Amino acid sequence: MINLSDQALLALLDALESDRVERKESFKGDVPKKARQAVCAFANDLPNHNGLGVLFIGAKDNGEPSGLEVTDQLLLALADIKTDGNILPLPVLSVEKRQLKGADMAVVTVMPSDMPPVKYEGRIWIRIGPRRAIANAQDERILNEKRRYKNLPFDIYPIPTAKLTDLSRVIFENEYLPAAFAADVLETNGRTFEQRLASCKMIVSPDDPIPTVMGLLAIGKSPQDFLPGAYVQFLRIDGTELADPVIDEENIGGAVVEMLRRTEEKLKAHNRVTVDITSAPTHQKGMPYPSAAIQQILYNAVLHRSYESTNAPVRVYWFNDRIEINSPGGPYGNVTSENFGKPGITDYRNPNMGDVLKTFGFIQAFGRGIAVARREMANNGNPEPLFETNQSAVVCTLKAKS
């Protein structure tokens, strides 16, 4: 991420408001919503500047300081724009406190997305000069064309052997679209089925309707025909070693929603409530593992796994004393074995699948799954989750209560 110099920021601050600059005097009222619209529009970069968009908080319309106090709380609120899950795919941005014209300002710098169109609350925002607007069909076509020539992540690679008929129109139109787009956008939408699929990155383009990895995983009729490792292998082992007897096993496939729902049902069936009638005057109910912790680790395993160059599934092995969840593919990008699990250290091997899981309601915000799992394990009286990482896998061990 490039940090602009004071000279560059001052030039933008003094220039007329354009499709690269927006100024706000404070961060109150409806400004947080408008700021997110601006970030979404900068990320879409419809004019194709291939340059940074800048949002100044603490600047008047004429570029002069408004006298806003830039606090740590304000900077955290601005940083939350990236990870609160309302802008998808996640934008690449930085938040800084800078002194410009003798006063403090908060500066949000946004990089153009490699994966447009970007949506905020189900709407694709763009900038036309100083004005924000919702993209029309022609704008979406331009954004889709831009995406074709970028260095794409694997989750929106095309699968040449797949056909449009391998995608479920029923799931797309009845489940995905209503969750992904605002109702008013869908009501006025005159786009074809292929145009809608392309806008959601499920196919390459309306003229080249080849399903992408994301399309097959999200709404595919049988994703494992094309991505053999895209399933969850569940084993319930009666013992503490892999060689001990297996009392329940299942390979759970299908599109990602079906796969996660069926896996959660399987986990719930084995996570039986226990009743303690000896340690307190009244009987106490509890579970061997907190459901929320298992869910968060499972979602992370499916989201962050490598689907490229491996046929290995996500493995969920339930022993008598622990659960091991193995996700193929080691740490990715900014995440290393040394900083894995530390607060604020995140990266996404499959950023568009993050969009899918958020849309279907499995994820509410990003970068918080491990923190939630740790909290839930502690609240339930379990030991802290353990993580083992290497180049080929990330393994999380959840230990039962002693």
C-alpha cells in the first residue's frame, strides 16, 4: 500500500472534488454511510485511473481544516470500514492521522480493486466526477471487463470444462441474489441471467459464460466434479489415536452452503449436552465444546483453504479428547507461521469466497473468527485453541474440558 506524501495530499485537498477525492468535516450523522459509499466507489475505479482514491475526514468542502479532533476511536471506526463486511470484496485501504495545513485530519486511502464490481450493502457504487451513483448495466459491464485483465485470485479463475448448466439457477435467483443485492436494486434490474452471473463473478462474462471456481463452489450442482477436494471429511473416532475405531464417518460435499449446513448438523449431533449433578446445589448443563468456536474454525478452514493444486479435503477429526480441523494450504500472504492468529494480522487466499460466506450469512465480519473461538472456548472452560502451521496445512486443535 502506497502512502501519499504531504505534498500529494495537499494537492488533492486543494483540487476540486473529483472522482478521486472526497472531503467530510466530521464522522457523524450519515457520514459513516457516505464514507463507505465513497470507499466502494474508489475501489471500483470506473474511470480507470489506476490510482488511489482519498477520503479526508476533518476537511471542509474548500479543503480547509474543520478543526476535528482525530482520536484513536475515530481511526478505529474508519479502519472498521475494511472488515465490517458491508463492502465486498474487501477493499484495500489504509487509515492515517496526518497533519495538513496546520491541523490534524484522518486520511483514508483506497486502492482500486482487482476484482470489481465492489458492492456496499448490495449496491455497486461508482463516482462520476464529484458525484456518487449506483452503477447501471453499462457500468457493470465495464467493471466486469476490467476484471478480466487483472491478476485474478484462484477463486475466480474460469473452469473451462464446466458449463453454464452446471450452475443452479434456483439457488442463484432464490437464495444468493436476494441476499447479495438490495431489494430496490433487484426490482429495477433488467439484466439477463448471464449478466447477473457475471456481475457476481460466477461466470467469466456474459459473452464467455464459463463458470468460475467461485460460481461452482457457491451455486454449483456438483462442485466436486471439477474441484475434487472441495468437501469436508468427517470422522468420529472412539479413542485418542487415528488408528482407534471409527464410529461415524462421512464425506460431505455439495455447494458450500449445503456442505457447511450438513457439517454443522453432524457436529451438533456429536456435541451432546452434559449434565453435572454433583459440583453445585442445582444441576449444571454444558457442552464439551462451544458450538460457536467449532463454527468459526470450520468457516475459517473452508474460506482460507487452498483449492489449487490439491485434492485434499478439509478434515474434521473428532477424538474423545479433542477435535482436529485440518485446512489444506498453509498461511497466506501477510499471514506467516510466526504471526498466525495475532490480532489484526489477516489476509485472504480466496477473497471472493469470503463474499459468498458473508452473503449467505456464515460470516458477519472479517478477521475475527480466531478471536471469537478463543473467547468462546475460555467461556466454556476449555483450553485455548492450538494452531499448527506449515507450508501445506493449518491444523487447529480444540481440546475438551478436563
